[in-house]
Amino acid sequence: DTEVTQTPKHLVMGMTNKKSLKCEQHMGHRAMYWYKQKAKKPPELMFVYSYEKLSINESVPSRFSPECPNSSLLNLHLHALQPEDSALYLCASSRLEKLFFGSGTQLSVL
Amino acid sequence: GQQVMQIPQYQHVQEGEDFTTYCNSSTTLSNIQWYKQRPGGHPVFLIQLVKSGEVKKQKRLTFQFGEAKKNSSLHITATQTTDVGTYFCAGVANSGYALNFGKGTSLLVTP
């Protein structure tokens, strides 16, 4: 069982919609991540938050907007997505560089 | 930039056969990690190797880190159907800050 909780598990949205993905962990980890994973591919790093501050943005388009309201929560705001953005979005936290992933949100953009 | 190559891409074995996946980096790694992702699931941390030449075992799984800290392997002895999934290696370069994942090896085990 994962200790990183993501909601929703599935999301279908149109290209004009605005939606948010949510992630929560209570392990006291101070680094949190967003990854994007396409089918049969490895996870791709999108953003890293360290001590609630954005420390890494891997050249992600501005239609993805991360937010870290506190040390336990991480959001990913989505706006004007494209069909090619359809993927599994994984949240993770880390301790000593070891990643603990949530179950992910399977996103479909129509 | 750092690249982590992983082979084979796919492996299909009969239950009871052994399985090995190999990971190779273009640069020296500070550590390497292995993750398993079941079909429809999320990556789950298996192990981290830090020392040159390190070997660690978890039941039927044996993990090795090369002497030059540029390569690693995962060996499964006597595979079971519960071993099905994709195995990813992920490395952190000495000069880097984030994990770079290999492309993964998908293991299929038939009874």
C-alpha cells in the first residue's frame, strides 16, 4: 500500500477545461515530485518541490501549473491541455533520494 | 547529459527460469535504484545501491552495482508469476540532482 495519496484516480477533460490533480503524504518527506508517464515508457520528471519551494521545472509547458500549499500537499493545475498530454500523472515524495509514488491519476484529454 | 540505458526491453520466460536485466550509465553514478511497476500500477521502490561493487539480495532477487559505478543488474532466480511487471533502474549522476530512469524491462512469466 502506498502512503502517497492521489486524487482523482481517473480524469477525462476537454481541451478548454480547468482541472486540478491532488497529492497528499504524511510521511514527513520534504521533497515532492510530479512525474508524467506514457504507456510503456519510464516516468518523466516534471517538477520538484523542496521544502515547499519549486526547485526544478523540467521545461514543462505553462498549461501545467504546480502548487505546494504546505509540506503535505501538492497540486497540479491543468488548463487548456492537448490530447498528447493524456498520460498517467504520478506524484511522489522522497526520503534519502528514494521515491515513494502514489497510485497516479490516469488523465485523458479529449 | 546523463543517459541510463537498460536492456532487454522485453523478456518472456517460463515460470522457474531465471531473469536478468542490465542497466548502463554514460556517467558515474552516486547511487542506483531499482523500481518495479506491475501492470496498471505505479512504480514501487525495491532497493538502492551506493557502494562500488555492492551486492544486495532480497529473497530471489540479487542486485549488483558495478565497480566503476556505471552499471547495475537485477537477477531473479526461479521466476514466479508474481514477478510480472516492468523493472526500472534509476540513477543519480555524481554531478546531478535528480533520478534518471532507464526505459525499463518488461517481464512476462508464463506458468
